[in-house]
Amino acid sequence: MSWHDGIRRQLAEGLASRADNEINQLNNALRLLAKHRSVLIQNTLIQNEGLSVLQGPLAGLEFVSQSAEGCHIAKLLGCYEQPLQTHVEAAMDADYDAIINIGCAEGYYAVGMARKLKKTKTYAYDTNEEAQHACKELAEKNGVSDRVEVGAYFSHADFAKFEGQNALLFCDIEGAEVELLDPEFATALTSMDIIVEAHEGDQPGTVSLLTERFKETHSIEFVGDDGQRNLGKMPQWFMNLSHLDQLLATWEWRSGPTPWLVMKSKSH
């Protein structure tokens, strides 16, 4: 069965199922077709431009052909998580001893930032073995494997390894941030700068809980995302796409709010 046949089968099964709500059934079908279309546009992008990230703070990163999870084309375009990009740029201008990327996936940020930070050691963690392997390959592909250390599980106790260092924690762990980011169990967090994706849709109250935990030790900025993206000068083939295809190219497949908290330690 081809990939296209698989999509058709999933669509037919979804529309034939006895759904509790017809609107939800149609919404799920639309989401499936939108993902399918975005992958086709992704393939066109790779065919025309290769795997180099086109713009944004990680421009020039020689990327992988497929992300470990979620959308891929927005990363190649360089508009992925665009509201966060000014903070990524600021982090790359800072003189960090270490960057700790928990939930690194295929290494988009871990390797992308390591390319720019020649004197900083990056520690990338992900519990998915395929993601670990992809991150190692990406580091080798971009010539930074000597400065990117890839690991698996990260616990409260592991924060102590970075005690006394000027460190940035970059965290995206699908809702587990509520459990992990607790200075009561990891005191080293109080002196780290932190960028964390808050999975408010999965864990309502995450933003307020983390804000309460860190408000005494950090200055905190809430970074929301309205889904809108601004692209710079794009190749002509992209400009010739329909407006719908251009929108789908920047869509990040999110089904709910995932704001960020950018927290700067007051100890610096």
C-alpha cells in the first residue's frame, strides 16, 4: 500500500465511523488532509531547495529529510516557532557555558544553536531512541558532534551537573515540564535561564503554575502564538503556490495553545 493509499484509507475509515459529533468527524478529516498536503509541499521544497534551513536564526543548518515528530516544512522554511525567534537570537548572543535541550527531537535547536555558539557545549536529551540517533547524525552532518552530547532521560538529579555554570535550559517535553521544572527538587534551576514550551492545552494551568514557582528567582516573559507567520524573500516556485498551500507550508500541526515562558534568572 502506498502512502497516498494509506491516507485515503484513514480518511474513509474516519468518515465511515460512528462519530459522536459530525463536526468533529469533519474537522478530523480536514486535519488529516491538511497534514497530507503539507507533506506534499514539503517534498516540493526539498526537491527545489534541498535540506538547508532558508531563513531565521538557524539559517544555513543542513537539516534532516524528516522531523522526529510533527511538522517539518516550517523548520526548513525557517519560520518554525517564529514568535520565539528573537529569544533564540538573544540566547545565541549570550555567553552561555552550556545549553541543555530537553526534548531535543532530531536536534533542530540543539544542533542549530551549536553551529553559531562555537565556545558553548550543548547537551541534548530525548527519550525517543530514533530522535537520539537523528540528533547525533545531524550534529555530524553540521560538523558540531564534538560540542553536542546526546542523552536520553533527564531527571531532577541531573540538574546538579550544571550547578555554578552559566546555563540555558531549553525545554519542550510535551507536558512533563510541570513535573520536571520544580526548583524544590532541583535547586540548580534557580540560577539557570529557561525557555520552556508550556503545553497548556494538555495541562491546563501550566503557565500559572510555572510562573508561581519561578517568580521570585526569575524575570518571566510570556510568549504567545497566534499562528501567523511572516516570510522574507521566498523562491519564485513558492510564490507561485496557491495561498492555501502557502498557509499550509507554515502550519505547525498544533491542535491547541503551546505558549512559551522565557525566564531569566535574577542571579546573573
